[in-house]
Amino acid sequence: MHILLVEDEQRLSKALKQILEENRYMVDAVYNGEDGLNYGLSGIYDVIILDIMLPRLDGISVAKSLRQSSINTPIIMLTARDSVNDKINGLDSGADDYMTKPFAPRELLARIRAVTRRQGEVLADVLECGDFSFNTSTNEISKGDKTIRLNYKEAEILKLLTLRKNVIVSKEDLISKVWGYDSDAGDSNVEAYISFVRKKLSFIQSEMTILSYKKLGYRLEAK
């Protein structure tokens, strides 16, 4: 899952980023409202964690602009303000949840699970695709008595392709989702990891493989 963290207190941002990454989330961190809006408008994120008091553009304005641009990504607002009116303003601006600082990291993780569950984004532990099973908790794929584990990027690629089966996924989408918005990864990185995933599907003797569509992207299909 890919999270955008918009928090101008850099020590807090660094600590939250570390906690989220330790819990297997991919995180892009920015430190002002303008960058938060520009990143959020990309539409690549599964959750946006958004502080209200930000330089350049406040969080309320960011949330409103995202919703006006039809970005429906769940937003969790962070603030030191705890008055009822502040909470109402945050939720009315388009936020899905509201947390008052300071808060326990475990609570933030629970709120992330809650907003994604409401959006229908929480994955089952095991995805079935064609003739193989994909355990998203262990990153293992299995068919019959054959099982092999994927590394993090291989698993994220296969997860995206599995969730979007019958749809061609572009290289740009794979890079933004798997490597991150500001990554230097290019076509060669995607091609290499697609090859690794194909080999692991072949190892378990699955009939499923990843087909390439020139200038369009990739799709998970039966051979």
C-alpha cells in the first residue's frame, strides 16, 4: 500500500515514515501543502496522511482541492487542534478521519486499516488467480505442492497485476506504485522485475504468466 505523508514537522515526519515502512507501507513524505496537493493529484496513493497546519497551503485547502479534482483517496487529518469546530471543518473539507496530536503509532495504523477497509481496499490474506494462490501476508505463491516466496517489489508487482487482472497496467503505473513517485526507476527496472516474477510463476508450474503489450504495459493472463 502506498501512503502520502504531508507533515511539516520533519522529526515527526521521519518517525512516522519509519513506523509505516516497518509495517510494510511504501511512503512518500513531503513538508508543505503545495507539494502535498501536487503529489495527491497524481492519484497513485492508497491513503493520504495530512497535517492541517502546513506552510504554503493549509491542509483544509489541500483536502478541498483534492476532492474538487475528484481524488477520492482516503485522507486522515493530523492536527494539534482538538475543538469540535476544528474537527468538523476537517471532516467537511473531505477528510475521512481526524487525529489529534500527540497520538500512539498503533492508533494511526488502526485508522489506516479502518479507512482503507471502508474503501474496500484491504486485501484478503490469500488472493486466488487462475491456478495459483498468492498469500499477501507471507508474499508466497503456491500451486499444488509447489511454493516460492517473492521479494517485496516482486510481490507488489504481482499484487497490482492480480488485483487488475484483465486490465493492462502501464510501466508508469508500476513505477509509481512499486518504486514511488520520486523514484529514479525506469523501464529497465520494471522489465527486470517482471522477468523475475515470470520465473517464479514458471517455477510453481502455473498456467498464468505476465504478457507484455508493446507501448501499453503488462497483463496477467493464462498462457
